Amino acid sequence: MMSTESVYMTRDGGHKRIAWSIVADSDTIYGFGRDMTAETEAAAALAASEATLRQSQKMESIGQLTGGVAHDFNNLLQVIGSNLQLLTKDVTGNDRGTRRIDNALEAVTRGARLVSQLLAFGRRQPLSPKVVNLGRLVREMDDILRRTLGEAIEIETVVAGDLWQTMVDPGNVENALLNLAINARDAMEGRGNLTIEVGNAFLDDHFAQTAHDVTPGQYVMLSVTDTGSGIARELLEKVFEPFFTTKPEGKGTGLGLSMVYGFVKQSGGNVKIYSELGHGTTIRLYLPRSIASEDDILTRDSGPISGGTETILVAEDDARVRESVIDMLKELGYQVLQAPDAQSALAIIESGVAVDLLFTDVIMPGQLKSTELVRMATERLPGLKVLFTSGYSENSIVHAGRLDPGVELLSKPYTREALARKVRHLLSASARPQTPQQAPPAAAVPKLTVLLCEDDAFIRMDTGEMLQDLGCTVTETSTAKAALAALQENSFDILMTDVGLPDMPGNRLATEARAIDPGLQVIFATGHSTVEGFAEDDRTCVLSKPYDSTALDACLRAMRKTVANLP
């Protein structure tokens, strides 16, 4: 018996797969045919489903791994990059020092790019899609492409007429095109022809069945073709894998194409690659069509940066990041308030102080989340501008891979220039003169007089300096006896006392002090969360040790509000 399979075309243009069993009996040959079409299609569908599942599991694993380290790693890069930029002015005129700082900043940029590319492949980067005319965007990139690729690469751009719009993140499209162009340049060894095409495309059911995770329909195609060395057929399925590269060791990370692939898939599109050894490569990106009108997109700003005099509240739990961003904002001329968590930031908002922009990290410890902080803050200050920042923000302000509507995000690590432009853009979008009701003149803000009682000389000195930096007039004492004597001679707005004084407990000192001055406000500095005999109210604040200037500032703001009889 002999077995074979044949494929036949049906009248309606379809295909049938028949399995034949052939048996010879004397002078007669018997053939039995069995329709295998449904069985074959089911097996192919199962194989495709298994491949899709494996790909999905791989994406999830890479996404979880990258997301787990992205936040902390980008915070580290932010601290390094910010301090290097702040240090730049200190080495002005020192060519050697400037060169070393520039090299270090370039390394920070490369580190940030690696994290971004991994997030892109894992489809975890925050996208901000706009309705874009892809042809216009590609033409606007002509200058940067020519500068990047060099004069020996001939670039031809072909844009179809009546081009559809597409819904896509324009910044990521630019990065994807730049990555493809650089790969093409390397494949052509710096000399050859690069063709960029943009046109309309329709992906049918057959295409969707042969590709992973593709919906049939209308797309806008961006194609990049080079005349380079090409890629071997057996390597084509691997080129989008992270860290896979055909370049010599040390010449590439293997993340450029994986970033392109992840970004396009996250945008609801598809990527196809066609290549032949010795004949070049074509990569086509299919991005979903949009029937909406084109959005206004900010042009790339390369001019001088500018600052301002507005007040910015920085909410950031990482002390090193917080310190560096505050220094950068102050250098730009802004008035800066700071908070280590969302609850402290809300306390500052509720104190009545004028705030023009809230610059908050997305992920911070504590029961109050940053998104809730923003909701409550904007309810109290309807004109407040909000700018989020994060090294990784999945499921906080990013859902289904896209930034929530109306959300502004500055991803870490960011440069001083990026920070300056983003902040200035937000503040200028609805800039208007503040009325006296919105921002009282500085003279109307009371300068608090504080009696500080602390027996530890170093703590007393540090706290005294913090109070002075926060605009207070400070009288320092080391014992309760000396504090009571000072109260007999002078009046103070606030008594700030350690609870564990050598000659008298701090709570007893506060009781006797209020007997002298019933209106005296009290700040207790303690290692505990409560002080016996006292409850926190608008005249009493418990400051847990160790505390920083942010926590102290929050106490003072609440008390300044009471002193000024503000509502």
C-alpha cells in the first residue's frame, strides 16, 4: 500500500487537501481518498495558537523582569545624570573636566536607552498616541536622517497620495525609523541606497492567519529598504529577539529591532521583514488607520531653554532624586516646595500655599497614591498643572500600554533641558497673571518666631539651620528651664521641643509654656508617633524622628496658616 497527499483547487477558489491510500490487487489498483482539509487547518491553527501563547508568555516574562528593575534603575540614572549636569557649571573652562562629564552623561543616556528598548520589546513603555500623518512626520525627519546616515547614503522618500492618518506615538515612530535607518546604514557599510516608503495597506484574513496577533483591516505602512548585505533565511525569525544581532561583537546591543517590534505590536500593528543574502532587506511596519483629524504635535525644540518664577511642588520619595531635581528647578528660577510622599504633598496643598505645578513621582510609598493626590489636589486648586515622572508606571497612569487621557509624563531619567521645556510648556499653556487672592504678596506671609529646645548640640544646630532656611527667626535653648525663662522675657509663635529633655519632659514643658502663653503653638520632636497628654491639632504637631526639612516645612506651613488666621 502506498500513501500520498495532494492539494486541489475548488471551483470557488479554495483549496482541499486529500490523503490518498493506494492498493494494488492483481490487475486492479484501488485508490481511497480522505478529505484532510479540516484536520490540516485545525493542526495549523493549533500550532499557531501554541506559538502565540509562547510569544505571549515570553513577552509577559520580559515585561515583568524589565518593569521590576526599570523604576529603581532609572532612579539611579536620574540621580547620576542630574548631578552631572549640575556639576557642569563648576567645571566651566576646564576642558578635561567638561569632557569627562560629557562622557559620563553619554553613558547615562545609553543606559536609559537600554531600559527603554527592553520596555518597548516587553510592550511596557508608556505610549502617548496621536492622530498622525505619517508622510508628513517622515518628511520632517529628512534632515536628521541625512545627518545620521552620512553623505554616502542616498535617501529616497516616497509618500503615497491620499495617505490615511494613523493613531501612533510620534516620538516612538521617529525612534523606530531612526533605528531601522541606522541598521540599514550598518548593513550597507556606510554606502548605498535607502528607500523609505509610506502608503495605505489592507491586511486581509489570510495575512492575519499567517501572522501573530494581527487584526484584518486598514493600516498605514512604513517601509524601509536598503541595498545591504541581507540576512540569511534561517536568521529571519530571530532578528526581533532581544540581544540578537548579526553585527560584530561590541558593535550593537541587539535591541534596536526588538524595540521596533515591541512598539509596533503595542500600537496594534504588525512588522514584516523580507531579506535575501546579497540583495538587501525590507522591513515594513503596519500601523492602524485612524479616521480622525490630525492632531497638533509640538515640533522638536532645540532652542535655548527658559525657566520662570512660578512655584512648583516636587513630590518624590527618593531623597537623592528629590534633591537633584529641586536644585535643577531652582537654577531655572522657580520657587520649589518638596514632599517625600503623597500625604506630605497633600498637606502642603491644604495649607493654602500657592502652587502652580505639581511635579510628582508615579510610584511612592504610603497609603495615598499619587493618582489620588492629583485628584484631591486639583479639586482644591482647579488651575493646578500636573506633571508625572517615573522610571516605570504600568497600571498607574498607563493602561493598555497607553497614557491615560490628559496625563503629562516626563520619563526618568530626564535631562535638565527636557525638564525645563516640559515644565515651561505646561506652565505657559494657560499662563495668566495671579490675582492677590490667588497669591498673596510675600510681605503678607508671616515670619514665624520659633523657640527651639533641644539638648543635643548637633541636632539643635541642624534644626536651627533648617528653621532659618525655612524663613523662621530662631532662639535656641538646651534645657526646659532656659526655655521657660525665654518665654518669660519674649513672645514666640512656636515652641519646638524634644520630648526627652534632661531636666523636664517635653510634654510638661509644653504645658507650663502654654500656661505662660495660651496661644503658643507646639512642635514635639520625638521617636514615637504620639505624645502623652497632647493630640495633634491646628496648634500642635508631632514630628517623628528622624525628620527632614520637608516634614518640618509641612508642620510650619500648617502653623503659619493659623498664625495668619487664614481660612
